[in-house]
Amino acid sequence: MKTLKTQIAIIGAGPSGLLLGQLLHEAGIETLILERQTPDYVAGRIRAGVLEQGMVDLLRQAGVGRRMDIEGLVHDGFELALNGQLTHIDLKSLTGGKTVMIYGQTEVTRDLMAARQAAGAITLYEARNVQPHDLKSQQPWLTFEHDGESFRLECDYIAGCDGFHGVARQSIPTEHVKVFERVYPFGWLGILAETPPIHDELVYAKHERGFALCSMRSPTRSRYYLQVPAEETVEDWSDQRFWDELKARLPAELAAQLVTGPSIEKSIAPLRSFVVEPMQYGRLFLLGDAAHIVPPTGAKGLNLAASDVSTLFNILLKVYREGRVDLLEKYSQICLRRIWKAERFSWWMTSMLHQFPEADGFSQRIAQSELEYFVDSEAGRKTIAENYVGLPYEAIE
Ligand code: APR
Ligand code: PHB
């Protein structure tokens, strides 16, 4: 078995692992990333698309903001379509000037991969059987296989950035963690199409046929979603059926603007809320989807990954530069305060905008009334806006 050494071993080369790796590298702290998939697979995944200001700033700080600043679309607001009418949520005026950036997670990932390659930092793709060991000791280590060889990787700390199905969370003994979870009785069917977006801002639509979202990746590329029953499959949905259903869920005037075309990607994602506490076990830290999942309605998943990265990065800087190992045990509580607020907002947006098959008439009226109250009141719109643009990152001390 060959032995390798690094300061921070990172499991997973999604946005969490790559961004943490880039920030640490820029700060002179060595990392090695172990990723199960191939680079093409990682770079090809279509995921989120809305970046909060905090994440935009962090990407710039990591030196990977150049293409985002050229190609990203700054959005000052979004539309809620309720009862056949559009209501504008003016993020900028409601939050004293804050906005969001439309820039796909796919592009963020590509920029981070390119920066890591240019920096000469190592990512071992197609790493098999990654397994962390001795997490409670001063010298944790991992074993894995790569290119048919077995390796031992020794490190100071391990960052578990390996998503919801990864090995990091599972390597914490179950009696040390508590899981909080809600699974929703529906999923989102998403398509990507090389068509101009229906509107210049995102449109979140509540409709008795189910929720719909009109998003985009660029002025020529659209991303649309429909709420579908949890058991549905993409084979049930021809492009024509998708477009017809989308039109049926949008206000007529807006639907008339829809430009349709062949889908270039189509997939169904289940909706789930999930949090594990704490996010640390000895020298293992969980970040991003490895520790928490939000339903996509609030556009918070990717942004929460970024705030975890920011927190761990700032702590590790102090650990290596000032010997502040006492800060390590604050990681989980700092992250979880922000995560639970985003969990609440994502749950609320999901509950307000979707049709729940089991809801009785009273619950439906209450949800409708709650949403109308929020939308008709300036205080309500402010609450939606300040959560949507992203709550502030908490200082580490
Ligand atoms: N060994 C090595 N790598 C692994 C393992 C494993 N056992 N298990 C998973 N991975 C890799 C996956 O292949 C993936 O590339 O870890 C990576 C995790 O990436 P993501 O799932 O993208 O998670 P994260 O980086 O936390 O990104 C945050 O925000 O918008 C949301 O869900 C969206 O992925 C997004 C997330
Ligand atoms: C997306 O563009 O993929 C997207 C946008 C907003 C959301 C969720 C997904 O709330």
C-alpha cells in the first residue's frame, strides 16, 4: 500500500469540495481531493442556478469569479404567479440593494475545476472505496483505491464534501448523530432547453394543477420545472406533454410568451428536507449536501454549501496561522444556525407553493391565505426577499 500525505483531505469534488480546496490552496494550505466519479461526470451535472451575494463574494475571493462576472445575470427580483396574476418581489428595494446572480452550478463547477488544475492541486478522480479512519485521533487517515492500487492518505483534518449519498456522514457512529428529515410527496421534473427564457426574471407559480418554476441559465437557455407525483418517471413525460402542462400552470398572458423547443436534459428530483447534527466528529467535518438537504424551492442548496465552506475555511485559517484549535468545535453550531433558517425558508416556500395531495380544504385555504398575506404586505415581501437573497454569514468569533 502506498502512503500519501496532505494537510486537508477532501472527499468529493462537487462545489463544496472544489471551493474549499481552492480557498485553502490560495491560502497556502495543502489539500488532496478524492472523487468517486470521472471529471466529465462531475462537470456535466445540471443542478442549481441562483447564487446569493455571499457565494458570489466567496467565489471572487477564491479567484474564480471572472467568467461569472461576465456571463452571470444579476437579478433584482423575481415573480410569484398566484391566482393567474404576477406579483413582483423586488429583492433590491426590499433588502436595501441586495440582488442574486443567475449562474449555473455546472459553470461554477467548471470554473473551480479549471482553477484547481491551473494551480496544480491534486484531485484523484475515480477513487474507489474511500474510507476514513481514526477520526477521533490526532492523525486521521483514509484508505482508497485508484487505478488498481491501494493507498493510505494521512492528513490533519478530513472535509466530508461527498454529498447526500457519500461515505463521510456514514462513517460517524450513529449514536453520535441525530437526523432530522421530511420527505415530500412529490418531485420536480426539470428540463433544460435552448430557448429564450419566458421572462427576464424567475417566475414561481402556484396553481391548482401543481407548482411550476420558470428559470434560466442564459438569455438563450431556459430551465423549467413542474411539480409531479413522487412516483412519476421521465418516460411519462414527452417534451410536448411538459410544455402543455407548463402553459396550463402559468397565467395566460405569460403562457402566450413561452417559446418551446426540444429538451436537452430532462430529470426528476425528489424533494426532501434533511439535517444531521452535529456536523463534526473528531477531525471529520461535514459540508454541503453531506450534512443537509433542502427542497429546491428557496434556491438554497448550493448557497448553504458555500456558507459551510466559508465557515470551515475561516476556522482552518486561524488553526494553521494562529494555532486556534479551540475554534474547530464551533464549526457545527455556527453552520447549523444558518442552515436551520434556510431549512425553514425552503420548507415554507415549498409548503406555500405546492399542492399537497393529502391536504384537506381547510389546510389549502390557510396556505392560500398565508401566501396572500405575505405577498400583499410590505413586511411579508421583505421577509421573503431577505431570505431569498441570503441571510448574512456568521462570523467565527
Ligand atoms: N467517495 C468519493 N467521492 C464521493 C463519494 C465517495 N464515497 N460519494 C460521493 N462522492 C462525490 C460525488 O460524486 C460528488 O461529485 O462527492 C461529490 C458531492 O457533490 P454534490 O453532491 O454536488 O454536493 P456538494 O458539493 O455539497 O454540493 C452542494 O448544492 O445545489 C445543491 O444539491 C446541489 O450538489 C449540490 C449541492
Ligand atoms: C434553477 O434554475 O435550477 C433553479 C432556480 C431557482 C430555484 C431552484 C432551481 O428555486
